[in-house]
Amino acid sequence: MPSDRFDLTVIGAGIVGLSTAMHLQEKYPKAKMAVLEKEPAVAMHQSGHNSGVIHSGIYYKPGTVKAQLCVAGRKSLLEFCDQHGVSYDLCGKVIVATCKEEIPQLDELMQRGQANGVEKLEMIGPERLREIEPHAQGVQALHSPSTGIIDFPQVAHAMAKQFQDLGGEILTSCRVRGLDRGNSGWTIRTGSGEIGTHYLVNCAGLFSDRVARMTKAHTRDKNSQVGELQIVPFRGEFFQLIPEKRHLVRGLIYPVPDPKLPFLGVHCSRTVQGQVEMGPNAVLAFAREGYRKHDINLYDLWQIISFKGFWTLAHTHWSTGMDEFWRSISKSAFVKSLQQLLPNARSEYLTPARSGVRAQAVSANGRLLDDFVIAPEPNAIHVLNAPSPGATASLAIGKEIRDMMGEMFSSALEKFH
């Protein structure tokens, strides 16, 4: 028999898992809830290794889950931060076309942003660009003054405190090793014992597909019917400007992204701590927590190379992958790419900074999934794809899961109001 029993359990204490737990505990105050986290503290992976950008909703195709939740999540995020004393800076962003061939895609981003309800978007020319970012260069740019920067680990810790203040429990150093379905819900096997729970929410990020398979669920996006999904980890590698050269970037400077890829390209980001980061390169990681170039996990690597979707992906995007890999091993190649946006950048101005790993869901047919994927099954909901802008959208994602739980299990959850 399980040694501990909860009404609802969230697996994963990243920012999406904590938001989900907080919203569920608020709605069902009489329920006994827990968040399980394999690390000794919250927000230690994607939530603690991202660029800290509050996205406004420009990039995403109107009508997608990502577009809707990013815009709603940004609004909720700022309200939450104002309420809980978390600082942020709406420093603004410019997306810069460095040649005339990129202008049509920039126009498309303008139309998407307007359709998604992004406020105060402005198409600007080179002179206005120099007023906003004196050291940037381009033939045209899209200015988004509502884009900002924040410390997402601080947001996650505020969510954790709110969840605990509402009566929830966070169990750290609690790795999930297996899940068994029973008549009254689930038995969660962990390294320190068994935990019983009636309902389960999988927010395990880099390991979300593995947790889903533990439930014997088909890890598929039921809306688009893309088939079996698998997380393929991509490491994002950053440099930072030396303190004497931080004046080269005032806010956020982004390139026009490749519409075929969910990555936004090498960009310049000021942080709320005062640093200026350049990157990332997006390279395949040989471990799901492979923050360093030499990190290799043989089981993770085997899962990648034995997944047919990976080979289709590699065949389709081999040229882009080689460019990213070359920038990863050649600092001069990285600087050359950066100089398209920031001509005054020099190799000696840059020092190595942190790296992050993106949990990117890939379909069996080799497609990089761009939209969020939230998949329900009996007594459980799985968040299978929530990359950028997942942190910005985290509060909206939590509300979405709360509402899904309410619709699926309304009669059973009524007693917890």
C-alpha cells in the first residue's frame, strides 16, 4: 500500500508544474496536493536555464494554443509579479531584418503580432532603429516595446511559496521511477517509497515523454494526430559581453527567424541582473541534462539515435544543424553571425556564459513540434511540449490544465471546493 496518499499530484517543480499546482490548489482548497521534484530544489532545469525574456506573442501562428496562452500568460505573469514583489523590466525588443530578402518575413511577424493582440507594435526604419539600439544594424525592424526581461527562477519560487501557503506540499529529491494504475488512481514509485494519488499531472519537462510512457499512455498530440512523440534535447549555448561593452545592447535585439524552425536564432538579451547575453547556438545535446559539450548519457543518446523521427529530422535540417554545430565549436563563426546584427561585436568582448537545454518534442515523422501539446487521459494530464514561450505562458498553461481537470472530473472534484 502507498505510504502517502494525495488527491492530486504534479510531477515536476519547474515553472509550469508549480503554476499548475498553485492554480489547482486555489480552486480546490480542500484537496491534498503535492508536487514531486527529483532535484533538491525547484526550477533547476529549463525554468532556471532560460534567457529570462517575457515574450509578447509576435512569433506564433494566430489561433494556436501557443499564441493564445503566450498573450494571456504574459498579462497574468505581470499581474502575479506585481502582487508578489518580483521585479521585471519591459525594456522592449527589436527584430531586425539585415537584408531586403528578410522584410516579407518581418511583415508576416507584424501581422501575426497584431492578430494575436500584441500592443504597440511598430515597423521602423534604420534611423529609428539606431535611436532604440544605437549599435544595431538593419534595413528594417519590428519594435515591440511590451517585450521584457525577468528572473524566472524567482517567479518559480514565488509560485512554490504560494502553493505551500495554500496547503500544498513540495517533495524534493523525489525521483519518479514508475507509475501503476489502480482502482483509486495511481501508485507512484519513487526512490524513497510509494505515493498514492487519485489524479496526476505530468509536467516533467525534459522527461515528460518518459513519464507519459510509464502510464502506458500513447504520447501523441490528439489534435493534430502527429503520432508518437519523443523529447529530443537541444543545448542552447550562450556568451556574454564583458562589463565594459554592455553598453552595446540596451534591451533585446533579435534576428528575423527561420519560419521552418521553432528556434529564434542568435540574439542579444539584457538580463535583470545587468548582464548582456549573446546566443544561443541550438545544438543536439547527448544527454537530457547535457549542459556542457562533453556531457553524455548513454541511455539518452540511445533513445535519440533509435528514434526514427530523429533521423528524418536530421535529414531534413542537416544543413542548419551543421551551421549550428560549427558556431558551437568556432567562436569566430559565432561572432561573424552576431556581427550581422551588431557590427561592433568582437571576439574579445565575449566570454562563455551559461547553457540551457530545451525539451523539444519531435514527432515520429521528424517534425519539430512548434505548438504546446497538453494531452489528457483517464485520471491524468500530460504536458508533452511547452518550450519557449513556456515560461512566459506558464500561468496561462496552469489555468488551462486547471480548467481541463474541472471539465474532465467535475463531479469527483466537487467535494474539494
